[in-house]
Amino acid sequence: MRRWHDMQWLYGVTLLGLIGCASSEAPTSQAPFSHELYDGKPMVSLSNDFPPASAAEALARGDLAYRKGDGDLAVYEYLRGLTLPDAAPLTGTFYFKVGYIHQHKGNLALAQQAFERAVAADPKQALFGASLGEVLLKQGAREPAKQQLLLAVQADQRRQGWTGSQLDLTQLQLDASSPLRAYLCLGILADLQGDGTLARRLYQQVLARQPSFPLAYLNLGYSLYLSGDLAGAEQQTSRALSLDKNLTRGWSNLGLILVRSGRYEEALEVFSHIMPRHEAMNDTGYLALLNGEPKVAAYYLQQAIDTCPTYYEKAQRNLKRARQGVSAGQLALVDAESPVEVQPALSQ
């Protein structure tokens, strides 16, 4: 399944003007390309290519490079487009697309800078603000993220005719142009702040608009897990995986939900989708230990050791703990294992 962002790549961003024709004369020599928002491969080889005749042509070149899988070249074209005399109407679009590519490369600091410039260029564009809020949330800046996301949602609601002064997050209108990830991120923030009722309402509104959005089902499952509804959490997480089997967080969350329900064999099979079998056995055993079942833990930990005799000392250490009856509270004081709780998800 294509990512939601990929499907929305050109959302809200209109190509302005006609693509100009390149000069028939060879361009003059240029200095090697350098920009604070560029961190890709050296573009010296492109320094003598024909420059775009207009900002619209630069945008089209960047989009073509991205579709061909060359994100570095796309960023180069977008940043070069910003230097053209007619770039002003497309400034926010150029910066947004640069930020988008950096975000999906994991360059969150550069993505933030690019999205900030996009928002500064066009504060009313909800997609730009939503993207900035999301990248802030990914970096753990919850309060700045919330403020930015609320501004994006307000802009989206005003676009649809809302004229009030106090936004009611339980009574929102979403349409085909709404930045769904802004609403999704606000739901995650609500869950993180203990307001599960609001979080689930936001997820449900997103799903009413986009019923095939796996991250919305995954986060709804997370919210239901927090509320103690393990059956509902399992159902929604499984729905997310039926839509996207590459959703690593989905397999992890589903395994943890099954462990919490005491269904260890099913959890082992789920964990085996995202890690080697002996690691899945170790993790299942460790989680059983946290669940207060040392005998069950010892069974899976011994299997991990038998399956991979050269397995790193983690399984041996956990088996010793299981046989000693170490409590979950004691483990929490001394361990920094893999996450042992269901987690929200911001990316596939």
C-alpha cells in the first residue's frame, strides 16, 4: 500500500504557469551547488546543465526526479527553483516538498526547517502547518506540535466555512482536501495526554473520511489498549495490518496485545514477522516474565537458547531471572529492553 503522504504528494499544490523552454545555448560555468537545506550527494555534475527557465519548470523537474526515485536531485531542483525571479508564488510549495523528502529520509531537523519556511511563506495552507506539527511531534516537542496542529486544523475548518472562535475538536468537518495527518496527530497527542475519548473521536473522524488509512486503525487500537479494551485493540490493530502488512509497529503492538491477553504462542508467531525466530522467543519470554509468569517465561527463553546456541547473552540473563522469580517491578528498575508497551505510530 502506498503511504498516505505519497498519495497526497501534489495535494493542495498547484503548478502555476507554463514550463518554459531551456535556452539552446550552453549555460555558463557555475559554482558547485550548496544550500543549508541540502545534504544529499554532491551535485557538481549538474552544475553545467541547462537551468530551468521558470519556477514552474523547476517544480516539474523536481517532481519528475522524485517520481524516478532520486530524492537528492528533486531537492536540488526545488531549491534551485527558489532562486528564480518568478519563484514567489511557489515558495511555500518548494519548501514543503523539500521538507517532505527530508522527513521520509529521517532528517527531521532539516524537515522542520523546510516546513517552517513553507508555513512562513503561506500560513493559510493547512497541509504545510500539519506537516510542521507532525515533524515536531516526531521529535518529542509535544506542546509546539499541538499548537501548530491546531492552527492547521483551524485553517482547514475555515476553508470549509467554519467562522467560530473556539474550535470543538469533537465536531469537525473533513473533506477530500483535509490534511488527515493533522487530525491523526492531534489524536495521538490526546491519547498521550490522557484524553482517550477525544483521541478515539478524532481517529474515527479520520476513518470516516478515509476508511483505508492503516495508521488511523493502528492508533485507534493503541487508544483502545490504553482504555483496557484488549479485544477492540486487537481488532483495530489487525485491521491496520490487513491494509498494510509492512506496518512494523502494527506487528509489535499486536504481539504485545496478545501477550497481555496471555496468548503467548500467537504472540510468538506475530513477533516472528518482524524479527528472527530466536529473538521473538526471547521477547515473548521476557514479556511473560513481566506478566508475572516465570515458568512460561523460562519455557520460551530456553527455546531461544536452544534454537540459537550462539545467541547473545540477553536470553541467558532473562532465563536466570525467570528461574529466580525476579518481579516485573525489579526488572523495570534494572532494564532498558525493547518497548514493552503498545505504542502510537506516526509513520509506516
